[in-house]
Amino acid sequence: QLRVVESGGGLVQPGGSLRLSCAASGFTSDYYTISWFRQAPGKEREGVACISSSSVLTDYADSVKGRFTISRDNAANTVYLQINNVKPEDTGVYYCAAEKLFQYCGLLEVQFNTWGQGTQVTVSS
């Protein structure tokens, strides 16, 4: 059974940093794409970062470029989302999603069938 589990959320002050993790299991190979989405209070869920199976392709939403970095460790079946210089508007529930795609990176929800339960990120002083 394909599964992804997020961790690393919490309360962080503006300007701070945190790293989210997405642990994948049940995949029989490394050929899967992972994307991070977030849902702010009262807003629709949006894609913020994606990474292809071999890390060749990455993409970011314009709102997070320069502050978010996605990476993956296939040996550990884990994808990371490093968030620097956090802003109050980064507050929300962060989800990772996976799909068995080779060398693909996308930020559309409809492209993914395996979702985690989410991890809460709260940016506040």
C-alpha cells in the first residue's frame, strides 16, 4: 500500500526556518514524484514545490521561490521541504502527495492519488 507521512511542522517565528519531511512507503521503485501542497486558513489548497524521481526536475510556486527548497533522499525514501525566512502567510497545513511518475514534476492536485494527513505550520511571533 502506497503511503506518505509528513512531519516537522510546528510553531515558528517570522524569519525563522524549519524543515518538513515526507516519508514514503510501499513504492516498489524510486520512480515516483513527490509534491508539497499547503492549505492556509480559509483558502484553497495550493501546490508549492515538486521534485521528480531522480531530483532532476524541481518546481516551485512563485510565492515561495527563493525561500523553499525541496530535496529527496531516495535511500531513505524521504523528501524534504526546507523553508527559510518564514512569513505569516506560510501558515497552514502542509501536505505531501506522491504519484508513480518517472521524471515528472507537477503542482496540480489532480495529478496525485496518494496523500498524507498533513502537518501544521504556524508562523507567529
